[in-house]
Amino acid sequence: MTNLNLAASHDAFARAKQLMPGGVNSPARAFGAVGGEPVFIASAKGAQLFDIDGNAYLDYVGSWGPMILGHAYPPVVDAVRSAAVGGTSFGAPTVGENELASLIIECVPSVERVRLVNSGTEATMSALRLARGFTGRPLVVKFAGNYHGHVDSLLVAAGSAAATLGAPNSPGVTPRAAADTLVLPYNDPAALVAVFAEHGPQIAAVIFEPVCGNMGVVVPTKEFRDALATQTKQHGALLICDEVMTGFRLSLGGAQQLLGITPDLTTLGKIVGGGLPVGAYGGRSDVMAHVLPEGKVFQAGTLSGNPLATAAGATTLRTLRDEPPYARLDALGEQLQTGLDQAATAVGLPHHVARVGSMVTLFFVDEEVTSWDVAARCDTALFAKYFWAMLRRGVYLPCSQYEALFISAAHTESDIQRTIDAARESLAEVAG
Ligand code: PLP
């Protein structure tokens, strides 16, 4: 096993901590859930990351999802470069916005009209405001372990970073801001029926991850999906499918296309910007008609739909549409799932490998994970050891048990085999 030289990363992190809280601009990057210090990245190409000490890693984070085509994908780089030459932001309409909007509408089955924003958080925040404005109702239902960005009212039982830090309710989120959010267990149709029976006329929307990635990969059951559809319809609430992570990842039309879900509104982020800051929300035309200036629900953005973001996003979506990588990503995902399962079985570690397409999680728990209650039983200390054992072998995993690992179109079968070999060694090391 190689020992990494991380001296330059260590120095950079010491400086960063003086400059930024925790030394980072987003908490998961600080490696808090696995202990130790983060690696500082210098550059990336295809499926590889290169740190500032000169180490190379096979990357399964992909900037937490966006880089489905791999890093520095030449057509995206060219599109951004040529857009930049023409000016980076005008605060006025451009045909680039038409292009990205029409691609989203073409690809995502339930989206009839769309509004571009700058992040997934903005997308979910705006979709909730729209749902409340459209229905005139105050309450929103979310599920424990689902993360929808750092919107105050959604930062309740919010999975991934918040869950691992043991602080699902952030200081600064007032009880009043959280009071209009009802939290239910994921995959529990009876709880959904009960909440609608009690609060139905007050519920504006149900927001959910259609395949959850933020407590690790968790798949919604058919019964749960059916209850979401029938309860919202029956009670006049909107169904908001948060596809910030799954959109353009699990299929061109996202999880909703894969699983046959028809939401009223969809939120998008990550891949939709091709690695630049973009989010989007869209859906039923009659609902979207309530957004300002056509309707009265306020939502705006100085840099929304800027030329760099729309160029990167449109080039990415066009590539995914014209050369769909999904069958290949699924095959690579299956290869990895089988390999990890065999590796963990060989050393007798309790585990479950969950996967949908190119999203994979090796859970250190002895049963299928269906909800946050099960996920919370995972051996996170064991995961931390496994994470570092893999990093030392040149494999860069998401730094928490409660995340999905992402495969990109730049990964090859031999990359996956190398990863399985590293996992076999790492798991033997941590089990022993
Ligand atoms: N919704 C989901 C399902 C996400 O996974 C995330 C981020 O991971 C968000 C919303 C928030 O997106 P962003 O980080 O772009 O604000």
C-alpha cells in the first residue's frame, strides 16, 4: 500500500482554515465525516483528478454529480471558451437560454416550461414558493434523509452532510421557518396517507428525491411512488420531484422517466449546468404561469441563464441526447456493484451494495437500506477507514457513508476493475 505525500495539501488547508470557515466553501469537502484533511485539487481530466502534490486519483465524486461526461470534456471546454470571448453576462435575454430551456423541455417528460436559476438550492427554494403561491397553502411534506439544498425550511432531517454532522436542524433555522415542514419516513406510504388525512387542505406540496442519493442510494418502492401520486392528486397538492442529482444521470429524462413518475414540478441542478453553476425548475405550464412576470410569484437572479452556464449546460445535454451513455454507464455500474459485493463478502463484512444506473453506495449494514432509520445503523467508523484505504490506493470516493458514488462516461471497464481490486485490498485491510 502506497503512502500518499499530501504535504502541499496540508499547507494549503492550514491557510484555507484561516481564510474560510473550516477551510472550505461547502462543508462536505472538509472530509469531516471521515476525519483527516482534504486533498486540494489542481486539475482534472476525464475520470481522473490530480492534486497539488502530484498524486492522481480515479474520481467517483464527479464534483458531487455534474461531471457525467468526465472532467474537461473538450466540447464543453470549447463551448465555455467561445462563450466567454463574447462576454460573460449581460443581464438581458439571450438565445443561449432558449437553447438550454428547450433541451430541458425536450428531455424531461413532465417539464412543459422551465426557469433557469444558479443552483439546486435555488431551484428547490423557488419551486416551494411557487407551490405555495399556486395553491395558497402553507405546508410542505419532505422525507427524512432527503436533502434539497440549504433552504431554511428544508434543512430538517436533511441527510448526507447534515446527517453525518449530527446536526439535522441547523442553528439559524428558526422553529417558525421549520414549522411549515412536515417530515415523514421515506418509503412509508401509510405515513403519507395519515399526514394527508390530518393536514390535507393545508398541504401545498410534497418534495422528494425520486431515487435518494443523500443517505446513500435508496430506491423508492412502487407502493411509495403510487402513494405519492395518488395522495397529492386526491388532495390538490403538487408533487415536486427533486431531480437535482438524478436528472440526466439515471436516464436522459431522469428518475421520473426511468420509474414512470409524473410530477407537477421538477427541480434540476448539477448535470444541467455541465459543471457550471446552474439550476432549473419547471413543470406544468399552468403552474409555471404563476412565476413573475407572467404571474405574481417572485423569483429573480442577476446571473441566471448567463452565457457561460447555458453554453456548458446545452453542450452537455446535447451530447447526452445524441450519444446516450446510459446503457454503458449501467453496465459499468453493474460491474462495480458485483465486484464490491464480492469483495465485501470475501472478507465477511456486513454490507449491502445499492445501485441505480451509475449511482452506487456500499453500505456497511447487513440489510437493504430503505429509509433513514436503516441508514443510520451503518458502521460509519468502518466507512472512514475504508475511505482512506481507497484514497491511498488512488481511488477518490465521496467522503461520507451517506453519499452516492458517481460513474462517468469517461470511466472504462479497466478503471472499474482497478477500483474493485483496490476495494478487495482495502476491505481486507479494514476487516482485519
Ligand atoms: N437537491 C438534491 C437532491 C441535491 O442532491 C442537492 C445537492 O446535493 C441539492 C438539491 C442542492 O443543490 P446545490 O448544492 O446545487 O444547491
